[in-house]
Amino acid sequence: MEKRIAVISAILEGPGEVQDRFNSIVSGYKKIIKGRMGIPFEEEDISVIAITVLGTLDQISSLTGKLGNLPNVSIKTSISKRVL
């Protein structure tokens, strides 16, 4: 299995409404997650989250697809070119 490192960035608008579902999805991929950083912008009612993963392209795509289908969640992913 070819694995790659990726950084998934997420912006949650109105995080109180979607944060539980977001965290539930992320916890299902804990085997590939190497780090997570979240920054709340309370006054703006937005949360910014960066998740670093090491997994196959299928695993990374599955995670980003599920997160991107949540309402008021924007996802962008950067994937390394190097195969591990």
C-alpha cells in the first residue's frame, strides 16, 4: 500500500451546529491521523482546523469526502507527491 502525507484544512462556519458530526467522522480515522490543530474564532463564529494524516489516497479521499459533505464545512487538502 502506497501511503502519502497530507494536510486537510477545514473551516467550520457555525461550528456549534456541526462540530459533533465533524469530530465523529475524524475519530473514525484516528489510525491515519498524526496531528490536529484547531483555532476557534469565537466572535466570528468560525473554527479553523488543520489535520495531518499519513494514509493511502483512498483513505485520505474518504475522510475529506465525508467532511466536505457536512453543511457549512469547507475542505481543502494538500497531498505530498512523495510516496512512502
